[in-house]
Amino acid sequence: MLKILIVDDEQVVHVNLENLLNSRVCDFEIVATCKNELDAMEVMNKQSIDLLLISISYDLSLVEEVKQRGYDTKVMIISQQDDYEMINQMLKWGLDDYLKNSVTEEEVLLVINHVFKELQKQQIEQRKSENFRLGRQTFLMAILTGKVYYSDDELNHYTKLYQLFDPQFSLFELRFFNAIDSQPFIKIECLMKRYLRNYDYDMVRLINDKILIIIYESTQLKNHELMDDWLHLIQKIRKNIEADLQISKRFIVDSISKLKQCKVLGQYSSSKEFLAIHPTLNFSHYRTEIQTVLNYIHEHYQERITLQQLAIQACLHEAYLSRLFKRETKKTINSYINELRVYKAKELLKTPNIMIKEVAQLVGIHDQLYFNRVFKKFCGENPTQYQERIQKNEFQSFSFK
């Protein structure tokens, strides 16, 4: 996305430029419109700008400041008059986008599209650079592991440098129930190259049983698009290395405040953020739409799930999705969700001193009476009876050791 900052001291020009861009340019964002140099620099200090579009009647002090600070920003000037001194100065700075105020809309658009294509080429080449990739990975790992402290100014600098919020990146974590050696790790690496070949990503081995995957998104992906590919990859990993594993929920990072939230990996990847994938849990024999729905249910069972949400994920009509789900899984959607929640509740009830009300909320059911009824329907006993029986059995097992 092309991020544009308009600088002009006349409101009429602001409006005309915005209207022109809105009607004729795709995939752009006007970050701000400023009347003077100070306002413009305040904006540029906070976020990266791809194109500085200036239509002002005073000197080039703003352009000089931008160049002195080393900002990688394209500059386009629409001058109020023929100013040969200005043109000579621009040539010294390596700037060649200079237009008179009397230019046509087509000429303005031609220059903007040229800048857009140049930026795209630059970004592609930069992302391919080994130094860029290594620097980006090193910076992120320093942040996520909490090993290095960065000031807000430093964070602003590095997130702009590595284009982390253009527009966002996603974090996933794989945890294995048992430590894996180098061979499975190499297999996983090969599978990722194959099934995530359309993504810009990094994979980092944290410890023997944990892998972090970072997917950099150059455009804002719909959740189901990325999750479809992600689930497919997970199924291939499980099949090829025959290991039990957990996958984290997708954690989207699109701002410095979000980046700070996951500053320490242990905070980001708490156990409740993980979905266990066991050898028996395999959605590959279902239709793609049902795989998407099942994955969404397993990710969001702790939340309120509606048929409308699931239909949006699957891109299907609600009534058709209900019939298709029943035909594929032999269960209704509501029954499947409740069965999953009860399964998760049974695991939680093994936790010493945990309250029934707390368990109900953790599995997405906030009405305890309803939770009791659902639990008894699937287990034949209410949660209190189940908890007492399980804890009694565990106590007896411990006593006889």
C-alpha cells in the first residue's frame, strides 16, 4: 500500500489532490494532510511515508530536512511557478519529480504511478536481501525474547526499516510434546518452503520442542485465506514427523503496542492460547470449507460462535453450511461445538481447586446451569460429580505408589 503525505498551505489544493487520488489511484492511503513543515515532520517521525506530495509556495526546507534525516521517501513537488533554482537544487538531491502547478491530472497520476512501481520494486528487492532478512529476524527475536531493551524512538526506527507494519505480520508457534532433533526440524523447514512459498516468512527454532513462525503480510489477508494454508501445513507436518504437537492461535501484530504485548514469548504463548493437534485429529478428509469451519471452531471455542461467523469463514450460505456440516461430520454444528467444549472442560476439571464456574467460562459457556446440562448430556454425570470422581481416583493412585 502506497502511503502518501500531502503538504500544502491551501485547503483547496488539499481537497483537489485527495479527490484525484481517491478516484484514480488504487491501494494507497493518505496518511495526513499538513499545512507546514513542522506538522509534516511530526507525522514522518511517527510512521513511514512512501510519497511526500508537496504543493507549496515557499522554499524546499522540508525536502532538505527529509533528506538530511535519511528517510527513504519519494518526493513529488508541484510548484506554483517555474523556479530554476529549485529545479537545480532538486537535481543535486537526486530528485526528478517536479511539476508546474498548471499540469493536468493525467500528468500527476503518471508520476504517482511511476513512484508506486518504483517503490514496489524497491521493496521486493529489499525483502530478498539476505542482510535485510537477517536483520529483521534478529530484531524481532530480540524483542520477542525480551533480551534487548529498545526505546520508543528505536522501535519506531526499526519497525519502519523492516516494514513490519506494512500492514502487519502474524505469529504462530509450534510446540511438540517431546523434544525433536535436527532431522525433523529440517523436514519442517522443507515443508514450509513448499506450502508457504507464496508468503514472506521466518522460522526460528527456539528450543528443542518449540518453533516460532513469523509470516509478514504485504497485504491484509482475510483470516481464512492464511488459516487454510496454515492448517494444510500443520497436517503435512504431523503426517511427516508423526509427532503430537500444539499450534498457537494466530497473533496479529500491526502496531508497536501490539509488538510490546508479545515482548516475552512466554506471555504471548500461554497454554490457553494453544490448540492441541493429536494424531486422531485430522480434518483432511473433509471438504475445504468444512476444514475451515472446524479449524475456526477449534480456535475460537472459548468465545461466542455464531452460524453467521462460520458461514463467513466458509464463504457459504448459513443454511447450506448447516446441511453440509451435518452431511460431512454426522453432527450438527451446535452439537460439535458443545462436544468440543465438554472435552476441553474435562481436561480443565483435572486441575486442583478449579471452580466449575471458572471452567464453564474458560470453554466459552457463561451460563453455569446451561454448562451443567450440556456436560451431563455428553458425560452422563454433572461437572461436580466428574471432578470429585477424577480427583478421588488420582488421590488413590498417588496413595498406592
